[in-house]
Amino acid sequence: MLGVEYFNTLRYKDALAQFDETIRLDPANGQAYYAKGITLKRLRKDKEAIEQMKKGCELKNTAACVIVGMSHQKK
């Protein structure tokens, strides 16, 4: 939740640090990978964002899977 609050207040670097901590503590947390991907997208780090979304999708995060699918359609 803290990472989301940082994101909502445009503190993207703090949000990334929080999402990284969440992933470190719970590597199977697909929501954390999704949130990290969204944050990276805001920072215009598209390639890194998609990699995080792929990890989130592998962990059954539906929203991440949708974004990964959309990224394949753009190619």
C-alpha cells in the first residue's frame, strides 16, 4: 500500500523502492510486479516495464497479462 501511495503522489522512485522491497519479501506477488511495471512506464522505461508485466503475468496477474498482450499487438 505504501508503494501505491508513493505512486499516487508522483514519488515514483520511492514507489519503485517499495515495490522492490515487496518483491524481495514475496517474490510470488504478481500485483507488486504489475505495480512496478506501471511505475516504470510512468518513468518512460518501457522495456523494463514490460519485463515486470511479464513477471506479473506469469504469476497470474490478469491486468499485467492484458498489458503484455497489448504490447505484442503493437509490434
